[in-house]
Amino acid sequence: MSIEQRLAELGITLPTPAAPVASYVPAVEANGLLHISGQISFAEDGSLIKGRLGEDVDLDAGIAAARRCGIMLLAQMKAALGSLDRVGRVVKLGVFVNSAGDFTDQPKVANGASELMQDVFGEAGRHARSAVGVPVLPLGVAVEVDAIVQIRD
């Protein structure tokens, strides 16, 4: 089964990849790896998912925001590689969670993106990861996720 077929089976439609908001490129291919810039949390309607976990965003909404970041990562992968079937493995995700000082469930939030990668790519979607709390993210979003993926020729 192709990854496109898997996305259809999961009911996932990829959005148009987000354009950079500053002086960088969405993805860089180097030495068999694709490094994807941080993707911020956009809702299905294109609006930003904003807020701070532990203040005005609850855990379930944070998990959903991380999943939406993962969907945008998939869109960036497809734009850079032409086909998601060229992804050999998801190597690492870096997850940044806009968090109140006493919020400590960043790993649970990050699971929104991690579980998506496993659902889409199977065993090749299992990856190393960091999940950190930060006091603010660009545009006030709740979550940002970047990725490194191995490219298959």
C-alpha cells in the first residue's frame, strides 16, 4: 500500500504546505536526510491554534494541535520529495509546547505528532524525539514540531 493510500484510509487530506514566515526554507535535503523546519499548529480551516498549555489550552487540544503540526510536516515532506513513498524513516521529531510554568505533560502533547507518524509510516514512523516546554512560540501558537527524515531513492 502506498503512503497516499494509507492517508486516504486514515481520512487525512494534506493541506497546502505553509510558506516560511521569516528568512529560511521549509526543508533542506542533505546526505540522505530531509531536515524540515518547524511547522506551527494550523487548524483544518487554516486558522492558527493558539494558546498556552496549562492556561487556556487543555491537554486534548494540545495533542490535537501537535497532530496538526504533524500533518503539515507530511505536506512539507511531500512537497520536498514529490512522494511520501520516498520517506525511508522518520528519524527524529522536535516538539515545542507553549507551556505554563507548571505544565509538565509536554511528552503527552508530543504524542499527537508521534502517533500520527507511526499511523502513517508504520514501523518506519517510530522515531527519536524531544518534547520541551517553552514560554512562547511564533504567532502565539500552542505547538511547533520539526523533523528529520531519512530519504529513500
